[in-house]
Amino acid sequence: MKVNILLNAEHIPGKRNILPDLLSRSQIEKFQASAPQMDKVPTAIPGHLLLLN
């Protein structure tokens, strides 16, 4: 199976990068307090996407 995936990456400097910084430091409670609209449970990655190479 072939899948087309388009990603756009953008560098967000320093203090504007709050949420990813909290997650990368495993500060989950601070992340949830800063972003209450986010899902409480991680979204599972479909198995077929794990096989892409």
C-alpha cells in the first residue's frame, strides 16, 4: 500500500514553544493545565502507519 503524507515543519523559537516543551520534559500536569482542550488520552497510531518505510 502506498500512502502520500505531506508534513510542514516550522521552528517555533524559545518562549513561544510552551506546549511541546512541557511534553518533552514530561511535565504532563502543567501541559494539561496549559491546554485543557487537549485530549486526556493519547490517540493511538493506526497499525498500518507503523509499517511505513
